[in-house]
Amino acid sequence: SFGSYRVKMSSTNWIFEDGTSVSENAYVENNESNTNDVYFDIIRSDTNETIYKSPVLPLGSHLEAITLDTDLNAGTYDCVMVYHLINENQETLSTLNLSLTITVEN
């Protein structure tokens, strides 16, 4: 069993200058009050394509300067961010889904 999971992120609308640039505002933290390491995937709602897979975030760590794995054209994309709470063997114990908008400016 596991406890609750507190999400700390900069915004639910991540902005990228273009499809290959580093986000201006993406930030995700695995708060020290959580109980598990995590990683997350970002999945486009319209195509179910995974456009980003994060590295594992140990407790107390954060991730910024995020670049998408997929070069997207300019536009606004409705996405789902799927957090995977993992055990010491990096096996998924549970998942948490959040809505996320990706905006690509150029």
C-alpha cells in the first residue's frame, strides 16, 4: 500500500517556443512528503501518442528544462500527464492522471 501523492508543477500549460526547444515554464517536483519515486509520460489526448517520457524522479528531486521527445507543429495540444508511482524495482504501483496543455508557439 502507499500513501497519497502530492503533485508540484509549474503550470498545467507548458509553453515551448517550437517543437524542439526547451520549455519556458515546465517544472515538476517529486515533493519530499511523497512516499515513492515517480516518472511520468505525456500523452496526446487526440492521438494517444506519447510525446514525452521523463526519467525517474527520486524523492525530493525536480525536473525542468524539459524538451519534448516528439517535434510538434505550432499549436495547442490537450494532453494527459500520467504519473507512475514506482517501487524500488521501478515497477509501477499506481498511476495518477492529470490534464496538461502543451502550447507550441512556432
